Amino acid sequence: MKFVSRAMKKVVTVVASVATATTIMVAGQGVAHAGHRDWLRPDATGTCDWDAHGWWVQRCDVWSEAMGRNIPVQIQPSQRGGNAALYLLDGARATEESNAWTIDANAPESFQHHNITLVMPIGGAGSFYQDWVAPATYTSNGPTYMWETFLTKELPGYLSQQFGVAENNMSVAGLSMGGTAAVNLASRNPDKFRQAISWSGYLAMTLPGMEMLLRLAMLDLGGFNINAMYGSIFSPKRYENDPMWNIEGLKNTNVYISAASGFWGVDDFDTPIGNRINGSLLESFSLYTTSMWEMKARAQGVNPTVDYPPTGIHDWKQWRYQLERTKPQILDVMGAW
């Protein structure tokens, strides 16, 4: 994806600043100001860029002290200045170019008429949006992920200052890896998130055999070392980042969970056979862990909204469908219609 160059950025910034500062005097009707979405916010490099994706999305560089670098975040401001926000977290193959919710599912287009700020962090492949204990790769040359600190302690202040988001009025949602993280982040930070949404997440991360499955997946994703995530297999941190052991913090949180059966539907037959088989396995395992989590959650007094479609695999058809299906609940809970 191509982004606005630094030279063009300066031009756009000047134009945006002039447009923001300019007011139109209308006799007898007061002063008309620029709309909430129509101007670029300040960021760590000066100002955000207009994102090539469009739909009023800005690409902002937000400084993370915890990770020692700027983290790019795609942000669509609320339509009318509302203070609610929706974090949309990516899957395990998150790229450094763009959050997949702007490409594989056009979330900004879907929420264009609503009074909620979309917050779509870029990067974090294989991180589960956790704070890791060591550099991510076996060579120790990779980044030390500190995503929970960034998303819950650093980014909210920036959003509050520049986009008018209330730090206690946020929803967090994600697919697959991001779904696991959404439940963890909301349960561990109930003062930040009023709502948690998992679409095809893995909500039982310490089941027998999960450590080996995750180790192999991490290697495939980028040579990541799972021990750098939480230490040894016996580390308490491993259980602290398992949604199955984090239910208590969700008792005052609105929760939505979903996973399909893994059986192919009519729309899945245009997917290559290898991807279909892989998607079936991943989705059926998500359903297994999600339904286990639901039973334990209800036993502990948390009553999530659930959706288990009879067909569907682990792919963007499923997650686009779930985004639209969940949207009314998001807007109701967050008061963001």
C-alpha cells in the first residue's frame, strides 16, 4: 500500500490546518467549523497522514515508551465527536503495512455513519497483543513486544487528547489471535473496556498440547520463540494470558463470542482446497475452545452473547459476516449510533 510522502504530508498538513482554522461567517447563523473527521491530528512525527484507504482514516505514529518506537495506528474519528472507541485487533499474520480490518473487511466503510472512533493498530504478528518477557525471536534480535502496555496505558492517553476518546468508554474486538487478546485485555483492564468481542478466537490457551501447537505456529509466523512470550511452560504468566483463567474480570463487561463449525458452506467452495482444509481445522478448534469458555463463563456469572454458525471456516468471509452481525450490539452498548 502506498502512503502520502513526507513532502506531500507537509502540503496536506498546511491545507488541513488552513481548513481547520478557517471559519465561514453566515449572517444570522453563527460560525460553521470544520467537521470532526476533516482535519489531521498531531502525532509523534508532527501530524498523522491521510491513509490511502480513505473513509477518513488517518495513519498516526504513536510513541510507545515501552517498545521504544513509534507504533502506527489507523484511526477513523467518530462521525459527530462522540467519545466511544472500538479497537479492532488483527490476526496472527498481522503485517507492518496495514491493519487487515481496512483491507480484508472494510470496517471504516461499515462504520462511516456512526459516532464511534475506530482504532486499528498495525503490526504485532504472533504477539497475542501481550507484554512479552524477552525479544520475540530465537536469535534475541527481534522486538520485545509490549502490546498490552501500549494498548491499555499509552494509546488511550493519545486517543483522549487528540481524538476525544474517553479512556473508560472503549470496546475491544478481534479475530483469531485478536479475539483471544480482546477477551484477555478486557478482563485484565475492566476500567478501560466496557465490551469484549472474540470472533473465532482461542479461549483456552493452556489446554494439554496447546504449548506445542503454539510453538510450531510461532515458528511458522516468523521464527518467534514462544518462551519469549511468557517464559517456561510452568510460568504463571502463561495462565495469566489464558482467557479461560481471566473470566472474573468480565462480570461487568458486555461480551460477544463466536466461532463457526468448520463445515464448508456454499460460499466456501471458491476458496482453494488447501485453505479450506486449514480453515476448517482452525475454526473447529476455535469453536471447541470458545464453547468450553462459554460454559465456564456462565458458571462464573458471565453471560456472553454467542453465535455458532452451522457452516463457516477460519477466513475473512466469516469475519466480515460477524462484524456486520455484531455491529448493532457494539453501537447499542457504546451508545454510538
